[in-house]
Amino acid sequence: MEHQYRYSYRAVAFLDVLGFKSKLKEFEEEAIDFRNNFTEGEIDVDLINSPIFYSHKASDFIETFNHAISKLDKEEFSYYLFSDNICITANNIKRDEEKSLIELLLVISELYFEFVKQGYFLRGGIDYGLFIEKSSIALGVPLANAYHLETVQAVFPRIVLSKNFVKQFKVYSSEGVEEFVSFFTSSLIKSSCEIQYLNVFNHIFKVEDKELFFESYSQNILKNLNHNQLTEHIFLKYKWLADEFNSFIDKYTSELAYYDENFEATDNFIETIKQQKISYGY
């Protein structure tokens, strides 16, 4: 068919699960152990003669992905999980451009938190541009750029945003100055020198159990810091994240918590959250 494969403007996110390759071996070993040790009472008798390899940990990982991603509108978003990589694309609908791209950032923030609760951390990149996507085909510069951002610029457990992507959230003021279209949008995007990245901690405003949110981050970041004390290049990745987390706690407890119209930040709550700051002096 003529013009069957057409380009359209899309945001493309490429995400990687840090340290996941070692987990793949762990999943496989668990599946083999399950096959070697199951009893007839645990499995449907009709399946006994078939090789059944099952990993509970692998299933939890997949369910974590499915739980967060299932909220996406399939008409606007596509997503893929292959090994330790995740790809999500967002269609930029002209009548509501910011909404669909903002939703992409919110879902990635939720996905990040869901994986943190399982002990995993994400790193990635997001780009925006012309892209071909149909059935099993995904082709275009944005995917290559997102992959480059993930492998070269992300470095730490963060989601780096390309200039083309960030530009979609900006307008020119009456003075001719480029600025974000809203305060909420600006709160989602942080900068470090020339690199802009997603503020994943902003997801706190979407969760009900806010103490669990901070506890999950604190415990799992500290766990990785302790585990990698003798591996500097990995330790520094989580040290960076610990600093980001501590900085967010300072801002949240002194300012942001009181902006939440759906939550009352009591003095006791604020003190509890402050205690979740991470100390990593060795």
C-alpha cells in the first residue's frame, strides 16, 4: 500500500534497569529449581509431563511493569519490555500536546517508584521527533537519540530529557523569554549544567502512603550504597541519587508538602520524613 509507513511526531523513552543483567541469571536459576523440585500437588496434573520453568521473581518484575503501564491510553501510547530494557512512545496529539507528554513523564515517575519498591532503579533518556511506529516496527531518530541519552548522558539513575523534548513544554513570554507553560511542568524537569532530567520524586503528590514512598526510596538507596562500598563507579551512582533524594526531602518538608491541597502535613509527619534522609559517610 502506498504511503503505508508514515512518520509522525512522537516522544520516545528508552529505559534501562540498573544491575538487572545479574538478576536475569537469578531468575533463570529460580525457574530451573522450580522445575526440579515441584510436586504433583503444586501443579495441574495435566501439565506434569511438560517442562515447567517458573520464576516468582521474574513474574513480580513483569507485574510491576504491567501495573504501572496499564494506565496508559493505548491510542496515545505504545510500550515494549525486552529483557532489562523498556521502550515507551507517546503520540503528540495537537489538541492536547502538553497533556500526553506530561502523562508520559508521570507514568515513568510511577514506574520508577514501582521498581524502587522491588529494589530496582531505572536509567534512561527521552527524545522527541519524527518516528515510524506500526505493529512490530519502531523506527526513527528519537529512539536512537533516547538510547544515546541513556547510555552516554544519564550516567546516574536518572531519566535525561533531550532539548527537543523539553522544548515541547516551553512558550515565549510577552518579553520574548522562553519559559515553561506551567509551574507544575517546571517542577517535573530539573537541570544540571547542560543536562535536563525528570524529577521522579514529584510522584509523591500522586501516592496516598507518603511515608512508604520516602521509606522505600531511603531503604533501597541505602541498601545499594552499602552493597557497593568497594565498587566506586557504582557507589557514586547511588551517592548522586542519595544527594538528590536528601535535597528533595529538604524542599518537600520546608515548602512543597504545604502546597498539597489533598494532604495535611502535620508536624509529626514532617519530622518523620526528615528522618528518612540518607547518611552515607564511610
